[in-house]
Amino acid sequence: MAEMSKYDLTPLIAPNLDRHLVFPLLEFTQEREIYPNEQILKAKIELLNNTNMVDYAMDIHKSLYHTDDVPQDMVDRRVEVVARLKSLEEAAAPLVTFLQNPNAVQELRADKQYNLQMLNERYQIGPEQIEALYQYAKFQFECGNYSGAADYLYQYRALCTNADRSLSALWGKLAAEILMQNWDIALEELNRLKEIIDSKNFTSSLNQVQSRIWLMHWSLFIFFNHDNGRTQIIDLFNQDKYLNAIQTNAPHLLRYLATAFIVNKKRRPQFKEFIKVIQQEQHSFADPITEFLACVYVNFDFDGAQKKMKECEDVILNDPFLGKRVEESNYTVVPLKDEFIENARLFIFETYCRIHERIDMRVLAEKLNLNYEDAERWILNLIRTSKLDAKIDTQTGTVVMEPNHPNV
């Protein structure tokens, strides 16, 4: 268990997330038994204390202490939450009723000032009711009703004229979409938020850097679930301003950028630049995935790379973003792990081949962590699919490279 928790980034990632986004991470660590169950349940209760998900907190309390009784303060809190929800519902009711009427909603235009005037004149809905909608949406989110919260926050942003409030509502909407696993919509909101963060005049540049760091942490949910995410994480994290923020404040995010580069079939020109970053950061952040790249491309330490490859497998299986499981017929697979190992082998192989012209198959099999027959099959397949300019000399048991070595 201690071994598995050694590479767990949850303690570094959680402070950069909304507390509701921490629950999926805790669920994952609980499933993988990375920490003792009691520790996870206590962490969940602590998180829930600052939300309105009282029923959920009661359930966890019961399973943690093996009892059907719950503390009186939880019972009181539930009464308080229900009463507050009711009063917020009443305050937002005029605007909610209006928004639920399709004919009335058609009267809204792109011009916010026109909308505010029209709502005030025809429906007696003013700034107070619009503010009430925000509070109601926020409360719904705190209760775990993400679908209702997302709808109301969307409507609120269409009417809100306060830029800071509108930004806060957008963060809330993004969190709600992530928690509902609406990856396409979440990606749209993420891009919208990035645009605002990059163009907004922040009171201090520190606030802007902090917003970028939050955005990157939140984006992990999307990028490792969205079909096109692995390319897009490189597009975002590798931009100068974002990469600087990672290097200065969140080097643990290099694990995810490194993984994206390794599993991305179109290894881009940026990859060489990224290796320089790995070289610079190898003493400030140690992670098997970044160390693997350092072994192959910085130190040409192929034995070290082979050892790291095994560690990388454990890291992926126990990382909530990389270790996503998919049910296939009767068993569970981790698609990213297989892709990672396949490409990592290719990285070792290509780099090793660049240095040597004739390579002993036995040595190569060992470096690739394969037995002799599997290594031979793997290399033949590379030659057949034109990924490799070489031939196998079966008599001497060697791979002979053609003059034009593949370039990484």
C-alpha cells in the first residue's frame, strides 16, 4: 500500500480542484486500495463538511463507524440545508418560471441591457432575482445536483453584467459538466475559460498564473476522457505561459504532458523541446514517466529505461486520470497502459538503433522487456509496417540497421 501511494499525486492535485472534483479521485484511490479504507472515508467526510451533500455524509458516517446512528449536528445541518434551499427556491422562483416558459425565453436577445430592461418592465424581474438565481444555482451545486446547477449557471451568465461573477459562474458550470461527464460541453467551457484567463486584466499576474494552474488541473478530467484529448493537452500545457506555470508552480503536471507525448502517434516538433524541459526539471520533480524519458533521451541509459518502464506501468494503473478502466467482454482493460508500453518500447528501440548499427537480438529483447520470440515478432512487425528501416540476420541473431535511421 505504501508502495502504491508513493506515486499518488492526489495530495498535490486536490488543492487545485473544486472540492466536488476531488470525490472522483477519492473513489478511484478507494477502489485501487491505495490508502487504508478508513483514511479515505475520513477524507470524504471532511470534504463533505463544507458542502450541502448531507445525506451522502450521513451514509459515509454510518459505514465508517458501523452504526445506523448519525451525530445530531448532521441532523441539524440537514434541516438547515432543506430550509435554505426552500428560501433560495422562492427567491429565484419568478426568474426560474420565466426561464421555463419557452415562449417567454424567445423574447431574450443577445443584448444584455435590453434583456434586463425587458425583464424588469414586463415581468418585474430585477437584479435581486438575477442574483437569487446565482445563489440558487450555487446551492444546487453544493447539494450535488449538477444538472440543475449547470442549467441555471448557463442562464445566469446570459443575464449577468458583472464580469467577476460571470467568471465564477463559468468555473461552476465547467465543474458541473465534468462531474456529469459531458466531455464535449466541458471542453467548450474549458476553452471559453482559457480565453477569458488569457485576455483578462488580472489585479496581479500571480492571480493569472494561479488561474492557469487551476485550469490545467481541471482539464485533466477532460483530456483523458475526450476522444481528442491527448492532442489537446499538448496544445494547452505546452504553450509557453502554461509550461512556465507548470515548471514554477506545478511540476507534477509534467507526468501528464510526458504521457501525452509518449502515447501521441504524431510525435511533434515540440517533443525535442519538451525533452529539454525534462532535462531541466529532472532534479526538481522525479516521476517514473518523466524519468523514463530522461533515461532514453538525455542519459541514453537503456537499462534504466527498462526498469522505469515497469514502474511506469504501476504509475498508470494507480493514477485516476491515466488508469481509466474499460470493460471489454468479460474483463477490464486499461487502454492507455497498453499504448504507453508499446510506444515506450518503440522509443527505446529507435534511440538504441540510432546509436548502434548491428544489434544483438538477445540484448534487445532484454532492453525491451520481452522474451526472444516476442522481440523478434515485434521487430518484424515494425519492419513490415515500414516503421523501421532494418533487416533481421537470423544466422547471427542480430538486427542490422539500414543507413537511414528513423528519426524521433
